Amino acid sequence: MAQKTKKVLQQSGVIPYRVQNGATEVLLITTRNQQNWVVPKGGVVNGMSAPDSAAKEAWEEAGVIGQVNPNQIGTYEYQKNGKTYTVQMYLLPVEVESDKYPEVGQRVRRWVNVNEAVRQVKKSSLKRILKKFVSQAPSNGL
């Protein structure tokens, strides 16, 4: 029997950040079941670029708005329900934070220091991208 080629589903996400009193902070959100800390991500919408789609996810999942940096900071893969996903990650300097957004009742959000964000995130591939961000954090001239 011929083996089926696995389709890799494309997603994009952002690391929402801000600089407060000279320190860079990252906005983490929980998964819908509130078990793990993550950053906003989702499927790339047909007709939208990956950065624009990531900005849409940031609004829906975390209630934040900003201009996504179009330069990808990294990618990671994960498996869920037998499917493989590749996530293109971008940086989002947060300009607006709203208390009313589509998934407000489904997730918890929390601003944390960039190093704390690395400790809080469980997925090693996402940790790697956060560590890269720490090395280039805005207080270092990003």
C-alpha cells in the first residue's frame, strides 16, 4: 500500500512585546484549556500574508494590536491530532492592548520579563525562538 504524503499545515504567530522602564516584556497567553503558556498563533488565512495573519491572531487571542515586523524571527514545527504544523514566527511591538477581544473569556494573558517567558513556555522549539528574541531584545537595539 502506498504511503500517503503528509501535508504540513502552515501557521503564523507573533511574540507580542513591549519595553517598560527599559525592560523588555513578552505577553504570554494560555492555551484554550489554560494548561500551558504560549504566544498567539494560528493558520495562515487564504489571501493574507503570514505576518498579517499573525497580527489577526494576536488580536483574536490576546487583544493586542501593533505593526508586525515582516522579518521572520524563526519557525518551529509541532504535531497535533496526527497533523504536522509549521509555524512562522514574527515580532509584534504592542501599541494597543484591549480588554475586549474575541477570545477574552477563553484565555488568560500575562506580561512577563523576556527571561521569565522562556521559563514559562514548555514547548522547546518555541523556547528556542524566545531565547533568540532575548538575545536581540529591543533594549539591545532591535
